[in-house]
Amino acid sequence: MFTADKMDRVTAAVLRKDVDIALDEIVRRGVLHPSHVSAIDDWTSSLSETGARALASEYEKRKLQLQRLVENTTDTSTAASPEAVKCDDLRVIDDTIAEFEAQIAPQRASLSALRTQRAELSQRLEQIASLFTPNLPLPELLRSAFLYSAIGKIDLSRLPELQAAATEMPCVIAPLQSNAAYTHVLCVTLRRDADQLKEILRACGFQEASLPADIEILSAEVHSKTSAELAALDIAMAEAANALDSARAVILPGARTLICHIDETLVLLQMKGTCRQSESSCVFSGWVPRANSSELLKALRDKTDGRALVERVDAELIEDVYGEEIGVPVRFTASRYLAPFNMLVDTYGVPAYRMLNPTAFVALSFLFMFGMMFGDVGHGAVLAALGVYLLKHPRYAATGKIALACSAVSIIFGLLYGSIFGIETIIPALWTPPLESPSALFAIAIGFGVTLISIGFALNIINSLRRRSLLKELFDVSGPLTAIAYWGGIGLAIKGIAFEESALPPMLAILAIATPLTLFFVKGPVLAWTGHQKRAFPDGVVSYIMECVVKILEVLMGCVANTVSFIRVAAFGLAHAGLFVAIFSIADALPSGAAGAVGSWIVFVLGNAIVIALEGVVVTIQALRLEYYEFFGKFFSRSGTKYQPISFSKAVPH
């Protein structure tokens, strides 16, 4: 629960003729977390890549083609999971796709033609609508032997330019319909001035409309006829779309099976992309839980008839693992009660392989802080109902479990506070209402903060020992020296409060706080003497002393600020209770009588709803903030990689 599952690094060399068999066996077993072999074994950098990435790109293109062939097709049938295909059958896939396309080609062509026809007719109808203006004798103007008329559109910004140019000749410019970009215009002049008008129109960017030979098309009767044709086309398009959907349904099972083939092949190619190869062999590597490594090695040897050379190395025996130059994937085996809280840890980061898993501490501390800030029996019951609702949706099941746990501690603290929906007179308080003993809440909050910060320091020391880096991290801001000074200061504070002494023995203060802080000044010489850095004073003695002074001040202020931050737990607990004072004051201020009673209940219900929604979010954020900044900041210095074994249902982690 606290330490990651032991991992083995498995490196295998197989003949190139056996590589597909070996990789298929690995992926089917689903226990290997693959790593690029060149990142682990330097000697493989001289080998060539497998070309799997380029081949995977080709398969992706075919998969996209298939998805487009059957897009938007509704079918409830399912295809059986097929056997994986080889990585070199692109021609077979292309032939199959060509057959599928041929089966639906007539229906697609018919629908495409109808769409084109509809677009043309729609454009024609739009043109008619834009040019047809009631009471305008447009057909007569266009037929006139003495007048020349031009109809079209022009940019709205250039219309004044056209109107100004037309004043130099006998001409009428009549704007018709407009939009934000352009306007349709009718230009009329004498036949003898037609060439001059055409020149002006050309200079102004006029786009003449392409009108049919039959002028009567501009009539309302033809407009109605065109609309009817458009409606008929919509019906024909719907029938064509149904025919295409039926044709796609026929090829859907085969396309789905082929997509499944491609998905499996892509997983194999992703695995193959982590390999390196020579002319005759291929090398790959990865991480396997120790409980599964022996079985995997035996399976590889069996599948290749003993031709595979397989090496298994315990991760604990690899020196670079301790310095985390090599990242080992992490898998923690947590109880089903703690598993949902892994989500809170993973949001911050995955603990490195040699780090302790803080999930148990996070679960207990988060619940304590949430309950203390959100303590109310009624609100806990509402939160429990929300948790039950979320449990019914698999996607939010983990969140639902956390909500149920939070509801339980809210109810417990509600009983301690004697509060149910903000009312503190229904049930007796097992402890005390928050507003009656704020000092007690602040004391508990500070005490809890000291405990959690101390656990963080302890985890950091243990992690340093597990990484064999205690000396290197001894002088860190959250290192062992800071922890000793912090615990010394807390001890002195407890002694002073418990015994009510106004003055403390100076020697005790020196031993408890000053000594570990003074040791920061020997960091450079110690690290230089132990070989962790080249020079004791890289930037000179003066600069080194100033750096140490600044670090000591940072440690002192940081420890005080981290501890004081937990006052917010008590403050939000008081605020939660204080909001109800305001709600009940508003309810009491309403006039007496039936209307006032109804209003009071409305204020009570709405007030509780607002408090639950608002405080629930704020309390969660504050609890997470204290976890991430004050607790995780003491020990969570490195993030690891989550164990994600490759299988036909999962892609290779990147």
C-alpha cells in the first residue's frame, strides 16, 4: 500500500523472423510497460529503427477511410473480435476498402448529384428573391428597345462611388436588397449610353447577375415554382440518404471488423516502434511486475522455440533507478477503500518509484479537513444522496465514493457541532457549536496542521533514505535539517504553552532550532568533500554566506506560514456556521403571518441550497490546497510514470 509493486526490467533479443510472434505474445498478455530500448541500454543506439512509425501512419490513413465510409451509420449489431492481422497487408486492406467503396458508390453519387442540384437551385432562388421587388416592372425594363438595364451586386462600400459616377450621364441607380457585405442594384440608362454605363460599372467592381433568357422567371409565380422544386429535391435527398445509409449498413460489419484489425495492428506497431533492430535480430525492453515476469519470460522462449535471449534485472539492483536517471513505472496496490483517493494524488502527480505512496495520509487528512469545514448532519445527508447518484454512473464512480466518504465525516462533525441544516437546537452537540468555541477550533486546526506537516517531513526523510540521497537532500528547504528545526520549534512552543512559562531556557532554544539552522552554512564544504559538487563555494564566500542566510530565512518563514495556513480549516468551519446566522436573520426579519412563514421557509431552503453548493466547492478547493501546497510540498519533489501495460485494449504510453 505504501510502496510501489516491485518491477523487473525485461530486455529481449529475438530473430527478425520471430519479432511479430514475440510482440503479439507480449501484447496479448498485457503485463509489459514498454520503454524505448535505446533509452535504457546505450549499446542499442547503434542499431536502426524498425520503421514502425511510418507504417503506423499508413494504417491510420486506412482507418480514417473506413470510418468515413460508415460515418453516421446506425447499427446495433456487433462484430466478433478478430485475430490480429500481420503488419504487411496494406494491399489487402486497400482492396477491401475499394470493394466497400464500390458497394456504396451509386448511392453516394446519387446523393452528391442531388446535393449539387439543390445548391444550384437554392442559389437561383436566392438570386430571384434578391432581385424581385414588388411594383418594379423589371421584365418590361429588360425588354425595352430604348433603355439598357443591368442587374447585379456591388460592395456596399462602393455604392456611393457608383452613384457619384452615374451623375455624369442620364442614369438611374436603384438599390434593391442588401446585406452587410454587398447590395443588389438595378442600373438603367439610354441604349446609346450603354457602353459608358458598362465602363463605370466595371470600374466600380460591379458583378452582373446571370439572368435566364426567360425574363418571366423573375415573377412571383416562378419564384413559387422554384420553391416547390426545392421542396421536392429535399424529399429526394432524404430518400437518397436513406438508401446510402442502407448500403453502409451492409458494409458496416465488415468495416468494423477491419477497423478492429487495424487497431490491433497499430498497437503492435506502437510496440514495435520502441524496438531497435540489426540485419538479423530485434531488441526490445520494458518493465514487468515481478509477479508476472517469470511467466512472461517463459512464454517468450516457448513462442520462439528457445531462440529468444531474455534478460531480467531487478529494478532494485539498477543504480540509476535510485538517482531516477531511469524512470521505473509505478503501480501501487491499494485497498478498495483507498483506491478512489488515488485520484486526488494523481491530480498532483504520480509518486516516483522509490517514493512512498501518500494516499492513505491524503484520504484521512482530506476527510478530516472537509468534515471540520463542512460539518452538518443535513448537508452530509445531501452529499450522501449526491454520492449515491454518482455511483450509478461508472464514469463518476470514484467521485461518488469520495462524496460518500465526505458525507460520512460531515455527518460526524455535524453531530459534534449539534447542527442539522444550520439549526443547532434540534440535536444536542456532542462537543460544541463552532461559534461558541472558536478558540478550540483554531487550536485543533493548528494541531492538525503541525501533525500533517510533520508527516510530510517524515515522508521526505524516508524517501531520501529509499533513494539513497539523504546527504544530498540534507540541506534542502524541506530536508532533514529543516524538519529538526521545525520539530524543535514546535516542542518549545508546546513546552511554553503547557507550562505557561514566559521565558524559555536559551540553551534549549539553541539546541532545538539554532543548531540545525546553523548547519546550513556547512552545506558547500560537506557536499564538496563528499563529491556531490565540485567546489565548496562556487560563487565566492560572500555570495555563499548570503545564500545561506536567505535559505535560513526562507525556512523560518516557510515553516511559520505553512503552519498558520491551517487556520483556514477552523475559519471555514466558522464561516459555514456563520452563514446560517445571516440566513436565519433574514428569515426572522420577514413579517409574521402566513406569507411571512412561507417566505421564511423559502429563505431557509434557498439558503441551505446556496451554502451546500458554494461551501461544498470552496471547502473542497481549500482542503486540496492544503494537501498540495503544505503537505505535498514537503516530500513530493519528483513525479513518476504510471504503470500502463500495453495490450490490445490500450495504446503504448508515451
